[in-house]
Amino acid sequence: MSQDKEQRLTGLPVSPGIAMGTLRVEARDCAAPPMWSIEAKDIPTEWERFEAALTRTEEEIEELKQRVERISGATEAAIFDAHLLFLRDSTILSKLNKELPTRLRNIESVYYAVVQNFMEVMRAVDDPYLRSRVLDIRDVLQRVLRNLKPTSGAAPQSQESTDSFILASYELTPGDTADLDQNKALGFVTETGSTMSHTAILARSLGLPAVVAVPRLVMDSRSGSPAILDGYAGVLIINPSAETREKYNTLRAEREKAYRELVKMRDLPTDTLDGRHIRLAANVEFAHEFKSIRESGAEGVGLYRTEFLLLGSDGQGMPDEDAQYEHYRRLVEACAPHEVIFRTLDAGGDKLPFEPLTEKEDNPALGWRGIRVSLSRPEIFKQQMRAVLRASAHGHAGIMFPMVSGITEVRTALNLLEECREELRKQGIAFDKKMRVGVMIEVPGAAIMADVLAHYVDFFSIGTNDLTQYTIAVDRVNYRVASIFRVTHPGVVRLMALTMKAGIPTAICGEMGGDISLTPLLVGLGATEISVGAHLLPVVRVAIRHLNYEECRVMAQQALQAEDSATIRNLSHSLALKSYPQLF
Ligand code: PEP
Ligand code: MG
């Protein structure tokens, strides 16, 4: 690959926007360590830490080598000799020695950068042997980073200011994404990933342009290359020409202007032309979004993904009841008089783990996640429900349960909720006695049983991401099947219709709610509420206001007769195009 030639890598667009900057390529599966500034006088201490980490790593590798030798023999164990050699590789160490006084950053971050460059050079050589060595080097890098313990007081308080960047990585977990430095990360691009993954959802809520599922990304890109990330089209352009830059500058300005125009309409009601009100609410993951909810003109929060509180807890699980209450109260107050729907903890699956599992689950999506986790830890579940109930006294709150598969879970959850109310009553603590309770419809079994579930709860909220995953058996996070993840599959649409037939208020809170080609279908099927990431609110608002409910209803009936997903999408898209061509 020539350094200067413009190169385009294509993937799936998962979060809109255009980022222009410098690429930072992160080693496959090896996240960057925290970075902080040091002074010249700290250098000897940094080297001491590093030496101690090398010694610990050496011991670990030796131990591993002996174990493998005992089990598999000397030939297999010889691989660890290469690891040991790399650990004390003179090229790496002398480079580190040179870089540390120049960069004046903690030693792990400099070591990471040095090894990263080394790996990139090796990757660039088209030799299978050298490429396989890259994996060994990564192993050693990970071990050393793990063994580098910060000295007391050397906490990474101040992230050193380096330039902003577009992150290119093999893979990003939701945790990695949330950890991205908001002031520096302009966007990200990954080799794996899919539209419905939590990483993609987070990118949208953080407003970061993102592209995923780009084949050979890590192999074909270099840290430091100028790049443009097009989160609309799903393209990463490395070494863009002057002409391409110019084009993107114009495009970015146009998009931003169009968005500003839409935002101006934030106070207009989300009623269809023939007067049907659709509550348009926001999906929320982080506290920093609380402010933008009001600004976006949302009618409250339709989905608060409370599991994101696990991110701030350093692996200690959910914050305690009082801390949750404080947090929930702030959100309820920020949105009053509108309602905030708290979804109880939805950990597990591809999301944040509730606790480290002792054994790996073979099918995490079908395993210990959502309400199943909460029901197996009733005390923790009750702490969360009590916190929500207490917050409900300060405004308008609702609660809903994720990943429900049938009535037994709902009955048990409702009994626990009643116990919480009883406990609060006894303690004389205020709560809203009329707080609405809902169930997420994400599992086909629940959709089929919607008429029964409707007797127990006040509302449904259809999680189209999971409902699609479970209905058509397509893993929402597996990039290999991302192209067949179809929210308009007739099976999914019929289950949505069945859910709405139960006759209680029904929201759509999955990513499908933000696709304006499908707003006519959702409205026509009978959704009473749509909840989307805050940045999508302005466009969905305008879409709703240009629709005629009766027309949507007739189209949706036709869609329910369709045999395939493309026909359903086309029916809805045609009506969308006719109703609001200016949005396309
Ligand atoms: C969904 O599944 O559609 C949903 C809204 O929940 P999550 O994406 O958090 O699983
Ligand atoms: Mg879900």
C-alpha cells in the first residue's frame, strides 16, 4: 500500500456523521492502557515498575512453558521461548529508552505505542510466518500491560493531550466504546461488529460517527495516516486526496445545516396529519445525556438502559440502592413532567456482564441475561426497583422488564415489586402508587402471549433488536450474518402486529424506531410511542408530522400480507418517500 494513495475501505455504517482526522490503529484485541503525564524525575521509577513487570511476566511465561512441556512436550513448549526472547528484545527496549524522556508519559502507554508500531511493521510484510509472530507479540504485550501496576499516587488523573483521532480497531466492546476519550475520539471503525450491537448503539448515543465490519481493516491501515470516516455511507478513506477532502467538507457542512433546521422544530407536537399523537421519547444510556433529552424536545425517556451503570462501578456490580436512587431522581427531575421509563438491569448476552462468569456460556444470547439475572438475584433486583419507586415520587417514572419470555417471570417480578412497595410503605417512604409497569417484547414467546401478558402490565415496549435476533435466529452482533439481520422480516412484523393487537399502549424502542423509511410501518401497525437515540429525534419528529395515520394503517395491513422483508420495506419506504421526500 502506498503511503499517499487514497484508499477506500468499506463496511457497515452504524452511526451517522463525518469524522476527519488522523487514524489511530489499535492492536487486535489489545486495548490501549490508560495514559498520563510524568515528569523527567519520574523516569527511574517508571523503569523500576517496568522491570518488575518484565520479571513477573518472565515468571509467568516460564511457568506456562513448563506446564505445556509436561502436557504436550518440548516442541509445543518452544513457542514460549519466542515469547521470552521478545520480552527482552533489544530493539523494543532501546526504542522505549529513547521515547520515554521525549514523550514524558507513563511507561505502559509508551511501551504500548512502541510495540504497536513494531507489530504494524510486521503486519505490513506479507509473510505468513511474520504475521503469526504478531499474535505472539500481542500476547506478550498484554501480559506486560497486565503486570504493570501503577505506583501509588500515579493515578492516571490527567490524560495527556494528544491530537484527536479516528480509532481503527479489530473489535470494540461496549466498555471500550464508553471509555473512549470524548474530547479526542472523532469516530471509530472496526473489523468486526454489526448495526444492532451495543457498541453501535453506544456510538449513536455518544454521537460518534462509526463504521463496522470492515474486512482487513487492521492489516490495511496505519496509525498516523490522515483519514475520513463516513458514518453515512460506511466508508473509511485513508489518505484522502484534496478533492475528496473538499467534497467531505462541503457534505459535512450541508448535513450539519440540515440537522440544525430539523432541531428548530423540536417544540412541535408529534401528531400525524390526521391527529394521532405518537409519543416521541429518547433512549438513554449515560448521565451526560440527561441535558440533551430536554434540548431534543423528547417527550421523556422511553428506554433508560440502566445496565450502563455497571460501567462506572469498576466491576463491583450495580451501585447500591441509595446511589441508584440519586441517579434516577436526577433523571426524573430533568425530564419532568414527562415520563422516564427505567428498564431494569439487562446485563449478560453481548452486554456488560453482571459479574464475571466462572464458566463461559456456550450461547450467551440464550443464557443468563436480562430478567433472568435479576430474578436469580432478587435482593439486587429489589434494590433497583426500590430505587426507581423512590425516584418516582419526584416526577413521572415507569419501570419495565427486559428479555421476558412468558408469564411466570412477569408474575414473579410483579410480586417482588409489590414487596418493594410494601417495604417502602412500612418505612414511610414516598413513591408514585400509579407508576406504570411494562414488559419489553423481545422474545417471540412473549409476543405470542401478548394478550395474556397485557392483563398484568400497563404497557409493552418492543425491543426490535432482540425481537429480530430471536425471531429469525440471527445473532445481532455477528458481523458474518449482519447482512441478513432484517427487521422487516414478515415473521418479525407479524409478531409486532400481534403484540399491538393486545390493545395496551405499545412503544418501539429498538433501533428500528430511528429508521425513517419504517416510520409509516410502525405508525400503521399501531405503535403509540417511538423511542430513539436523542440525535435521531429531530428527523423522526418531522417524519411523524408528515404522515397520515389512516394511510399508514392501510399500508401496514398490506405489509402483513407480504411474503418477504424487501416487499415490506419497499411498501413503507414508498409511503415515507411520498410523505417526506425532503428527509431523504
Ligand atoms: C432491543 O432489543 O431492541 C432493545 C431496545 O434493547 P437492547 O438493544 O438494549 O437489547
Ligand atoms: Mg433488547
